Amino acid sequence: MSQRNGHLPAGAIILTLDLLEEATTSYVALPEVSRKLGQDVRVKVRAIRKVDYFAMVPAGPPGSEVWGREMPPEERIQRTREWLDTLSPADRAERQRQITAVTYQVLAIGLVEPAVTAETARRFADDADIIALEILRLSGLIPDEVVEAPTEAVPAPA
């Protein structure tokens, strides 16, 4: 609720650009690049809009848009697997291509340093998945526990 009387509610603070950066950025360790270069290498990522992410993701099984939060995740997974089993090999391959493209699109909009395009994001190879998971976690799209030890994301310094 906004305050129209010119006063901040008790306990509220004015957001600064430094605070915004602290809340929406993170550093992600790159295990493969670090191994190849023999030193700790990280990238800086930012949160992305949920609506931007969902616009990238290919459509799920028919009717999945109304499954809702009340459907247990296990049932969603089972229904999706059953639907994938009905697809032709060509359709399955196309869907996998679309899902893979989402990873690179997430990097293109979520990487701060270095900034990359979806095409140059492919150079991260297996580290791309680690970076994308951290961007999705930071954006509130996946739970914290999905991003495990190899990423060791640390908050960006203020």
C-alpha cells in the first residue's frame, strides 16, 4: 500500500540502486571453465521476470495450463512423461531443441558479466545449465534447494 502523506511506513526503507543490485544479483562459480583455467572463475547474474521466462518455455501437455498448484509435482511429472511418450521421435527431438534454446535465452537476459547473446551463451557448454539454474533460483522460479553445491552462488557485493 502506498503512502500518500509523504511518510514511509515504520520499518520501511527507500530502495537504492545498490540495494536493488544486492537483492537481484549473484555470482555463479563455473566448474568447467574454472577447471580448464586452473582458477576460480565466476559470472555475475541477475534475476529475470517470470513472465519473460514463461514466454520462452514451449507449451506443455494439452490441458497442463489448468493443472494448478493443487496437483502434486509427482503427478505433473507423470502426466508429462506420458504425454512425451505419445510424441513422435521428430516431435520429441524438436521439443528438446526448444527446451535447450530456453537455457541459452535465459543466459542472454540474465547474465550481467559477461553480457552474452543466446548464440554466444552456447560457449559455456555444461556450465550453461549451472548458470541458468542460478538465474531461475534468483528469480524465484525454482526453489533454493534445486541449486546445489557446484554453483556455490554468493551474493554480489554491495
